[in-house]
Amino acid sequence: MTLTPDEVHEVVFNPPPPGRRAYHPGEVDDFVDRIEATLRGEDTLTGQDVNKVKFHKPPAGEEGYFDYEVDQFLALAAEALGCGYDMAEVDAFLDRVVNALHGTGRLSVEEVRSVRFRRAAAGADGYNEDGVDAFLLIVAKVLERLGGRPRVLTADDIVSVGFHTARPGERGYDEDEVDHFLDKVEATLRGRGHLTAAQVRDVTFGEALIEGEGYDQDEVDAFLDLIEAQLAATPYRPAV
């Protein structure tokens, strides 16, 4: 999808029909200006930034912009700007992660913390940036605990892992559900359970009832990716 700076500059949003929602016009205008600036090379918004933006309701007495029209435009802008990290670069680095955790390659904590990926080209699919970043945070923590000694995750690693709570305005995973599943993972790594990589990949969790509570979803998903990769390579192998 091609979207030019001039097209962004000329975009106009209508007030909402009766009974429909509206966005704060000033906030929308400011963000659209940033999209235009990015397309001119003067700002650094990504498609993911566009997908995550939130707007308040219009001030009392103002009609605001029809939310549907704004959302449709933002979808086009996100596609034009490109969304997520370059998949080939991420895949290549994750191969190094898996090899390091299984002792067939070397990867330092500093390399994990400092790695940077190109963003996906406009119109191309990319990996969710928050998800990849959370995954690498977990990897760095694991490698740090290993003290540079490559090995697979152990049951003790499962017990000691900690997740941040969800960010304000977002709902994390239900903590009891996640903890219960990690108990099954721990049992499997101790040789007392039989979880498979497919079961880890397919597990779903409910969300916390209140925004800002529950385990950060990206961090949990990232940790489960590590577990899935290990079970796929060494099913039911105790590592204690």
C-alpha cells in the first residue's frame, strides 16, 4: 500500500453520525502530522506505533472525528509504514538463541541485549516488536542465570521466572492460570509430566478482570516460546 505525505496532509475526517463514537480532534491531528512527517523522513513512527495509538473522547461541546473513518485511515497508514521487525533477521537470530540454549552455539547476554532488527518493509509482514523484545528479555535473563554456560532450561528456571504486570490500560494473563500451567511445565522437566511442544504452543489463558493487572502477555508468550522450542528438540527430557 502506497501512501504519500501529500495524501496524509490532505486527509479530512467527518464528525460522527448520531449515536456513534468520536475521537479527540486535536489528538488525531497531531498524530496524523507525525505520520506525514515520518513519510517525509522527519519522524520515526512505525506501523506498530500506529496500531497501538489510543485517542480520548472529544472535549465537551465538540463533535470530534468519526472513529470509524480515523481507524480506516490508520489501518492504511500502518500498512504503508510497515509493521514489525524483519522476519528473516529475527528468525536467524532466534536460531542462534536455540543453538545457544542447547549448547551447540555461543551467544552472550550482551549480544541478546544489544541486537537490533530492521523493520519490515512497507506492505510486508513483520514480527510483533513488543513480543520479540519481551522474548529477548526472557532469553537474556536465562543466559544471565546460566553464567555463560549453555544448557537447556531446567525445572528450577521455571520456578524462578518472574513476569512484569500488565501495562496500564492493558489486561494481562490470569496469574493463577499461568502459574498452574507452569507447574505442569516444571513437572515435565523433572520427568514427572508429559507436556508436548504442541500443548505449549496451543495453550490459552484468560485475561485479568482489571486493566493493569495480570502477567504481561508478551513476556509470558515469549517464555512459552522458549519452552516450546526445548520440548520440540528434547521431549520429556529431565533437566534438573
